[in-house]
Amino acid sequence: MKSFFKEGQVEAYATEIREKTQKLMDFVGSIAADYRTSDNLPLDNEGRLDPSHYRGLYNDPATDTGRTTEGARRWHGDVADETVVRKDSVQENERLEMLAYAIFWKNLKEKFIVARASRHDGDINKVHTVLLEKETGTLVCAFDEVGETAGIDYEKKLEAIRKQNVEEGGAALKYGLRVETKDNKKAIVPGATKNIPLFYIALPRDRVDKGVKEFIPSPTSQSDFEQKLFAYFTSTILSQVNGLELYSGRMEPALRERLREFKKALEGFKTKESGP
């Protein structure tokens, strides 16, 4: 395969991506640490909902904690040539997952708890990003994947997500979150949930790389490209919400209500930018 890199550029490019990815990982870890301290949320250092914190609900969550799958591999390794700059699609998806998590957190943290799904729910229930509205307890999820944002394959993925929401009652989380009221105070507690609206977010490989390279590891600052990515994510989800509303009469009531509440909340965050 013809290389698009000049001599020496492959290693330089790979090194830059690796260093930027590490900074993104560190930023995600800092978010998780803050959540554990301020809200006592059951997150691991990668921002994932951690099954080991659900021992009071399940007999042996360690079984799920110890799952070893392709999705468990992190982005590491030496790079020899252009064909392995990104190692493989699993690691590409991992970077997108972290990027989406960090960008959603920067823009939605005032009203939403933002978490990554446990590896168990990522593997079994195909859920990657979890958004919980603090006030209403509305919970939604996203399935994010590196891929094209148009074409037959993309349309098939959208159709599969639509079918899951309309005909199968949405997504489910074994290791989820919900809002409970105790002594007139709202508290976020761990627990299984179902009938969760699920959305599909795709982003081409080169846009993931650009997002990682231009990500600013600060809770108060965003690059122009980060803002464009958030606008793209928001517009993509709202478009899917509008499409699902055409089938509202066929949905589970709980899912339909969550969809309505989430649309109302998300519309307030929509920016004027159209996408990356």
C-alpha cells in the first residue's frame, strides 16, 4: 500500500497521537476521580462504571470485572509503519469513546452526570456513553463507533438502533445509575436499568485523530474543533430523537418519557455549529 507519509513522519505522527491520547486518558481519569470524591460515583480510573462497586446488588460482580475481551486493550505499542499507526479498530473506538466522554462532560456537566459504561455493558449491551440528568433522573446512552457518517453501512447502523429502541424497548444496563429521593434529597445510586434510549454516534478515523490532537485537557477550555464535535454529536442525537418520535406510539412508555425529557434538555445545549 502506498504510504502518504514521508520518511520519518510515521513515527512522528504516531508519537504525537500516543502523547495526545495519554493526555486525554489522564483528563478522563481526573474527571472520574472528581466524581468519586464529589458524588461518590462507582467509576474506575477510565471513567467507566465499575462492577466491583455493585457487590451489594450482585453476588459476584468480579466475574464481570475480570472479563477479558478485545475491548479491554488500551492504546499502547510501538509503531513501525503507516498500516499500524492506530493499531486496530478496537483502539480507534477506545479513543473515540474517551473523546466523546470528555467532550460531553465539558459541555453537559452542569445538568448531567457523564460516565462510560462498564466493559460488561459495552460488550453485552453495546452501550458506551451514559448520560444521567441530575434533576429528573432521565438516563440515555450512546453507542459510538469509528466509521463513516454517511452511506449504506451508516444507514444500516441507524436502522439497527431505531429497531432496538422501537421494537426491543431500548438499551439496558446491568451496571447503571439512577436518581432516588431520600429525605427530600436527590441522590445518585447504582442499579440496573432498562428501557433506555440509545443513540448511534459515528466519526471517521481522521476526525477522531484530529479531535485527539486538538483536545485541550482543561475543564474550562475547549478548542474550536471540540466545540464543533459537540455540535455534531448534539445534532446527530437530536436528529435520531426526531426520527424516533415518529414511532412514539410503539415505544415502551418509560423509554418514550425519557426520550421526551432528554430532547427538552438537550435542545438547550444545541449550538449553531453544524459539525466537524
